[in-house]
Amino acid sequence: MNILVIAEHNHESIQAATLNTVMAATQISAHTQGQVHLLVMGHAASQAAQAASSMAGLSQVIHVDGPPLADGLAENLATQVHALASAYSHILFPATAAGKNTAPRVAALLDVAQVSDVTRIQAADTFERPIYAGNAIATVQSLDAIKVLTVRTTAFDPVSPSGGHALVSVASAVADSGNSRLLGSEIAKNDRPELTAANIIVSGGRALGSPEKFNEIMTPLAIKLGAAIGASRAAVDAGYAANDLQVGQTGKIVAPGLYVACGISGAIQHLAGMKDSKVIVAINKDPEAPIFSVSDYGLEADLFTAVPEWVAAL
């Protein structure tokens, strides 16, 4: 049977996490010989569906348009996926906030077990996923007829967003479930690159001491490197940085080409979110900080001196 990937989009273009999820789907299709379809749900999102049709690895893009899908409410998205699920052996979501919100609802509607944070495809029914904050890897076999997976996107290379020629088809939208409604939203504006898609990330920890110092130290470095800004959970809990900047097991999982950790001790939950980075640089005045155990380059120094000197030298 075929494999269905649930697209994330902004109604105009496809989000980067979808490209990695399609790669995971193509690896499953190599075992099943099934085709990979992409589901684009929304309202007035035809531009995103057309953009998706050029994505490598897809044979079909299914576009579902309807007002109940406009706000991306998980209850309505799950109902829509459930309506199409019987034609597929696997349903894949990116392991993002949106994917983690919708996938369990789909699994519940199908009465199957969800396999979360898949990092490797062993076979059509066998997958690897990290447990214990990434300190162990579990091999999970699912015997359910329809397998619902969330994919840790940092574990898979993205497919090319161009070069494909998938057929775009239209499916009927389901009625509003009536279980939820959007009362309002506050869109955070950030002139820095998106955290999960950035190739360079600079992160600050609790050692920065205050929101003012966090911005004073981290922002110039991020600007010089063209980097996204991240933060440890301790820094976020202390109010130094916004919640959407948190990197870690309970925040965002990242794997940039360069990760710079400033004043971050290296708690297990933080390491779980960034230890797959290609190059890790740590700046900390504590020589026993756990962050040094995973870093490629470590500088034992006061960040309030070292980081401004680095910025001045760039």
C-alpha cells in the first residue's frame, strides 16, 4: 500500500520539515514498493499544493481545501486524515509541535499505537527511536495495519524541493468537528533565521544572568554569524529568552552545521536536543561542565569577555 505524509505549510510554501519527512517515507517505500503521497490541508492553500508537486520522491499531492482547515486546528486535521487513512499503510508526520499535536489524535481515531520520534527505518514495520533523553536507542516493531509515525526531521536528509512532477488531486474536506475553535493568535516576529532550519545556531544559558545580558551578548554574535538564536531550558524558565527559542528534549530538536553554546552547562535534556549538530563549540568557565564532553571545540573562559572578543574579531 501507499504511504501518506502530512505536509506542514504556510498556505503559500511547504515548510522544510516536510522535506525530511518525505525522505523517511521514501525509505519506507523502498521496503513496501508503495508510492509516497503528500497531503496538503488548508483553506486557500492551492499555492502550497502546487509548490509541493515539484518535490522529489512524490507521486501524488492531495489537496484538501475547506474553511474548517484554515486555522490548522488539530481536531479538524486529525478528522481529515482519518477520512483518508484506509488507503495507506503508513501515515507520517514531522515531529514538530504541529505534528505532535495531530498525530496522536489520528492514532487514537484509528485505534493504533503511534511510533514517535523515528530516527531510522529498518524495515516497513521496524523503526528506531531515541529513549532516555537520547542515551539509548529503542528498536520498535509495529504490527498495526496502519502505522502512524512522527519523524525526527534532523535524522533524515531533506529531499529536493524541485525536480519532481507529482500529480495534484483534490479531495473533499470533512465537516468541522466542533471540538475546538481559534479565538486568536499572536505571531512572534523574528528577524533571525528559523531555529529548526538554521545552519548555524548560537545558544545562551542561565549564566547570562538577565534578559538584557542575553540580548547584549547573544544578538551581536548571531548577527555576525548569520545565526539563529537558541536558549537552554534554564534560560527560558528564568525569563531570559522566549519559549520558542528553547533547545532540548522539551524544546526544539536541532542539528545545525555549527552549534555554539554560551554559558550552557550541558544538562541531559539540553544535550538531547543538539548533540547531533555537526560541529559543537562550547564556551563555559566551569572546566567540569558536561557540555565539554560533547563539544568539538571547548573554551574555558568567561563568556562576558570571550564572546565580545569573538564578535570584535569577526
